Amino acid sequence: MQKRHLLNLITGAALAVCGLAHAQDNAFKIALILPMTGPFASTGKQIEAAAKLYMAQNGDTVAGKKVQLIVKDDAGTPDTTKRLAQEMVVNDKVNVLAGFGLTPLALATAPIATQSKTPLVVMAAATSSITQASPFIVRTSFTLPQAAVGIADWAPNNGIKKVVSLVSDYGPGIDAEKYFKDRFTFNGGQVVETLRVPLRNPDFAPFLQKVRDAKPDAIFTFVPSGAGAALMKQFAERGLDKAGIKLIGTGDVTDDDILNGMGDVALGVVTSHHYSASHKSAVNQKFVEAFQKANNNLRPNFMAVGGYDGMRVIYEALKATKGAGGGEALLAAMKGQIFESPRGPMFIDAQTRDVVHNIYIRKVEKVNGQLYNQEFDTIKDVKDPGKSK
Ligand code: DHB
């Protein structure tokens, strides 16, 4: 009797293990690691919402696999991002690492992708060099050099010759400063001062006072998604707009998530970027409507599009490998994908694993009482200028 009991137990355990193995075989796990709390929580919220929308629209069974999205909050802390990625690779056997709301978070995690041969899809971070940190990184966001050269070409043809640059003091800000300055100077403009503001708890006031004293035609700025509201407020409070100083930048500063709350001080601000919620295409209209419907009327920003397109790249790679491939096969199927994104045409350059897309010049205007970045010029198929060196 006892022997039989033992046998039953063993059989039960074996089945449980088999069942587990089977469940694992049939599951395709995506670790989505994002800042869901802290100062960069809007990036996490936008990307999570977009990834869930993509799954709702495209189903959660792909090539016979059940897609599981595992969302984790790293609070914007690199050590946490890395630890979460390691745990999920080792314990959960995730197939893909995704998210990465800030450059330091992506860079901290790159070695995990390399060591475990797990594709890492960067949906937000935008320093040029990130894709070089691991051969397993694919990017669906954008790069700062891509975005910055657009406005550096536009400005000198539009009465802006003397500029002070003001950027967040870390990877993407330093990229923005460098690529703006090089191109703007090449175009005959002059950057008279380059100011860098701390990433954490920035106080823009003393920097804006310096800008005021330098009396430039414009301030060129990069701040990460979400920080633009404080900058714009202090810009107005210090009277820079009244002093006739314009504000230009990459589109991070007039982020669609916060633009409408900025008020009239944002009107007329010209930026260059790869996405505006008011981009005119059927694909984008459908995306914006569905996103707002699913998220209590929240307007999607460029982070949401990076997340949505990242999911597309993962789904199509899974389809192409018929659900059978490991990390290397998936990675190969991500390279070279070409499709129409809500941002416009987009492809993943197979050589660099980085995104190639249009950069639009946009001006903040009021449309039906709401502020939008209205695109008025297009630079087609822009590769990351940071990769040509
Ligand atoms: C990065 C973060 C942002 O919020 C942004 O708008 C651009 C770049 C980054 O950390 O790479």
C-alpha cells in the first residue's frame, strides 16, 4: 500500500514536471522591463499600454505559441533593470527582453542579452551607441542624432543663427548637443554656449537665466520624455519668450503625453522628431483612436509607438521562425523587417539593428482646442548619423 502510494506520488510529480515543461514549450515569454514608478513613469505607462494594445489587436497565440507579457517595474534604476532581466532569463526562461525606458537601463542590461543570447528590444532609450553594446540589441525607438540633425537644418534657414544648447547631462543629451552643434555650425549657425542640466531632479531656472543673459535667437534643447513640462513652465516664468528667445529642440520636449497641459507658451515651438500623434495616415489614425479608447483618452506619445512597433517586430520574428527558433533565430528574423508604423515607413537595418525612419519638422498648433505637433516637412528614411563613423 505504502509502495503504491509512493508510486502515485512519483508519477504525479513526473506529470507535473512534464506538464510544466509542456506549458513552457508552448509559452513564449516577453519580459517587459519599464520604469512604472518614479520620475520616468510616464514612459513605462505609455509603453505598457501600447504593448497591451498590440496584443489585444493581434491575439496572444502566434505560431502555435501562447504569448505571455511579463511586466516588471525597474523604477528607472539600472541595477534593478539588470537584476530583473537576469532573474527572468534564468528563472522564467524568457524568450525576449524588452522595454528599457532610459539609456543607462539598456546599457546595464546589454551583457545579460549577450551572455544568454536573448534578443533585447529597446523600445525607448535613444543614445546612438546602445545598439553597439550587444549584438542581441534591436531598437524600435529612435536615436538622438537622427532627431537632432533635422532641426539643425531647419533653424538657420528660418532666422535662427545664434543658439544656446541646453540638454540633460547623460547619453542622449550629449548626443543631441553634439549632433545639433556639428550640423548647425556646418550650416552657418553658431552655438554660443552648451549647458548641461542634471538628469535627476533638474532645476532649469539658473540655466535659463544664463540663456537669457546670452541673448541668443533660440535655445536648443533635449530633455527626456516627461521633463518638458517643467522646462516650458520655467522658460515662460523667466520671461524668455517675452524676450524674443525661441525654443527649438528634438520632439522629446513637446512630448504628446504632456503637450496639451503646457498651455499657450508651447504654441509655435518647432521641433524635429519621428512621431507625432497627429501624423496623417490611416495607420496612425487607427492606432491613436484604439489607444485612446483603451486608455481613458490618454494620447499616445513617441514612447507608445516604440513599444507598439517593438511588439510587432517580436510577433513577426516569432511567426517567421514558426515558433521553433532560439534567441539567434529570433534575432535574425528581427533584422531587416520593413513595415508601416503609426510613425510612417520604418525598417530595422540588418547591419546596425537600428531603426531607419522619417524625421518630421513640426510646429505646435492648436487643433480643435488641443495642442499638437503639426508636421510640415519630412526628411525621408533617416539612418542614425551616429553609425556612419
Ligand atoms: C531617453 C529617454 C527619453 O525619455 C527620451 O525622450 C529620449 C531618450 C534615453 O534615456 O535614452
